[in-house]
Amino acid sequence: MGIVIDANVLACVFNDNHSEYKEFLPIRNWVSSGKGFYIFGGEKYKAELLKSGFTKLFRLLKDSGKALAINDNLVDEYEKDVILKISDNKCDDPHIVALLAVSRCFLLASHDARSFDYIKDRTLYPKGMKVVKIYQKREHANLLVEVSLTKIKNTV
């Protein structure tokens, strides 16, 4: 299965010296074992990777088959639809909803509790898509299950 890593936990996953690194180590082990992979795409998500300094890492992960890029145009267009569907301005992660929806990935690593109601709002996703699960700490390692790459849509 794939996982989208929200910008607010990128360092937790990829920086060995981060105070919460051990909470997110199961994600790295899961991907390293070949049972999981990272999902990324869309202009806003890529801008967050650039800002956080992880663009090169994600390029290397993609080249090694540990990350899948999703069609940027599809993610960006879906993000516009999400923004139109959300009537308030409390959700600052419509690009995450769009990335999850376009890829059909239903696993997110995040600490942004303000966005969780939106992330779990089934009306923002295609019909038939599984409910998104959110990894926040080591105790959520049971969410890291093996699912075929063919379940992920719109890869490039």
C-alpha cells in the first residue's frame, strides 16, 4: 500500500535526529521491506517538498521504486474541486485530499488534527474509495499493510 506523508511529519519520517523519529520508523521499515511505498504529486505538495528540503530524496525514492509520482495536473485540478466543495477556510490541506483521491491512496501520515475532519470527509472523494486512515504514532503501525501497486491510480 502507499502512504502520503504530510509536510508536517516529513522530518519525523526522514530525519534520524528528529525527536519523533522512532514514532515514524515503522513507516520507513515498511517501505524499505518492499511492502509499502510513498505517494507524492501535485504542484503544492512538490512545493512543500522543496521548502522542506526533501525533493532530492523523493526523486531518489522514485528512481528506486520506493515512491510513486501521481499526475500533477490531475491532482491540481482535483484540488480546485475540493476547494469549491469546502465552504469554510479551515482546511489548509485541499492538496492532500486531492492527492489521496486521485491516487486512491487511503493512508496518510500527519499531525495536522485540524484537517482530519476534511481528510475523512467521504464526500470529497470518488465513490467507492475506502475511508482514509491516519498514521500519527508508532501504535498505528497496524495500518501499514501490503497492497498491490496496481491499486494506486494515475501514476506517471
